[in-house]
Amino acid sequence: MEMARSPAHVALCSLALLLLLTAARSATFTLTNNCGYTVWPGLLSGAGTAPLPTTGFALARGASAAVDAPAGWSGRMWARTLCATDGATGRFACATGDCGSGGVQCGGAGAAPPATLAEFTLDGSGGLDFFDVSLVDGYNVPMLIVPQGAGGGGGGGGNGSAGAESSKCMATGCLVDLNGACPADLRVMAASSSGGGGGGAVACRSACEAFGTPQYCCSGAYGNPSTCRPSTYSQFFKNACPRAYSYAYDDSTSTFTCATGIGYAITFCPSTTSGKYSGENPQAASATSSMVYLGGEQLATGASATATRASQLLVAAAAAAAVALL
């Protein structure tokens, strides 16, 4: 005769099952530095989200690191560059993407703009992961996100419930080194004392950060999709990086989804030619050769061809990244 199970036994079994389901739905982020210099990734968890095991670390040239995220995690990741510890104060600081913590760990602080951001919401609406690469807060390094595992791989075909979701499970990012091509009134130059920068351009600000007006910040009377429209400045980012967020209401072409439970590869400087802060790199030159700048405003003379070329580069880089991780 089978003995009745006690309430405590049932509770323990339920807890074990819940833990197993939670573990199965967690994700692993694999961060790879393909830049020609060390970067210091920063990681920030969203409000009400369980923290990650780390909030910042050094990632040497060519190195990779895996970070496990719990189910339902949301937050952002970015690369800090030109970092050093002050010999007198012991304070750690970076020329771009600095989180202001004074140490390698960001400890819950976000990136000071401008910085290229990888943004994630895991296990969101409809059992989907939502992700994007955002240039809304500006740009500092090229970045690529490639879904890994079932339904991932950067080419679509998610294991979600419908073709609409699977068609959005693909690589996204910004492969082009935009710092040299950045409009003069958005450009951030390295201080002469910063090691490795040579006084060249190290980042590219958003128009919102540069000018602070409601029109560029999508605030006040411009705080909705009908009144806040793409500007010549946001189009500079969009033409070079058609899948990346270029301004606040750029959702339709910039948010991607995969069925939850897979991993993601995040590569800084996915192009092997994008490892310098100054000077032309072949990929950037090919992607921006059809653009002309007058007083910092962009006149796109070949935007369609530019976007097509940038998309081709993104697909090629995603395929290369997927092969490298096999």
C-alpha cells in the first residue's frame, strides 16, 4: 500500500521542479573582444531583475568570457574603453562607457554616454527574448549580437510559436567603426593624456546628448512617435547600421526576438579591421563613402546602397561568429 505523501514532501518536489524549469530557461551570454585593445565590459541589470554574477571585468584582445543570466533577466551590456587606474587616488576610470563606480565592477551603475549598448529582456511577452543594439545613447565601439542554440544562429528560424517570431530571431548590431566618420559636432576626442587614443576620435554622441533639445531627445511635445521623427543625425547612425536603434522610436526595424532558453554571443569589434580608434578602416570607408557632411548635418546621397552594404556585412559577420563558436 502506497503511503500518502506529506505536504512537506510535495512542497520540496514542487520547489525542485521549479528550480529545474528555471535553470532550463536561463541564458548564457558569451562576450568576445575582437578589438585590437583591451575592453572592460560593463553589465547592468534592470530594476527588479536578479543581478548577474559580475557587473564588470577586463576582457583582453581576442579573449572570451561567459556570463550566465537567470530566467526573466533584463538589462544591458557595453564596452568601456581606454581605462586606467589613477596612481594617486586608486580610482579606475574609462574614456568611454565609464560607469562612474571608481572600480572595474560597475556595481549597479550604467554607462555614461556615448556608448554602444546591447539590451536584453529574457522570457518576456509570449515566452520570447527581446534584444537590440542601441545607438540612442551614442556609439563607442562596433558590436554584434548573434543568437545561439535552438532557433538562433543568426539566420532566423526561432523555435517559437509562429513564423512572425522566428523571422525576427537573427543577428543584429553595428559593424562599422563610426568614430572617424562621426559628424564634427557629435565627435568625442580622446584627451592627449589617454593611452592608446592618440588624441583621435573615441566615440560619437547622440544629438540628444550633444544638444539636449526636446526635438532630438523625444521629450515634451516630441514625446511620441508621431512628433519625434528621425533626424539627419539619427540617420547617420541608421544608414551605417540599419538594424541598430538610432533614436527612441526606432522599434520596428531594431527590436529582435527569439524563443526563450537560448544563448547569445556578443562580439565587440566583430570586424578584424575595426580595432583602431583613429584612421580609416576599410569596412568603415566602404559603408560611409556615399555620405557627405555639411556643418555636422548629413546629406545621404546613397542611403539605400549604404544600408544594403551594411546589412550584407552584418550577415557575413554573424555567420563568421557562429562558426567561430562551434
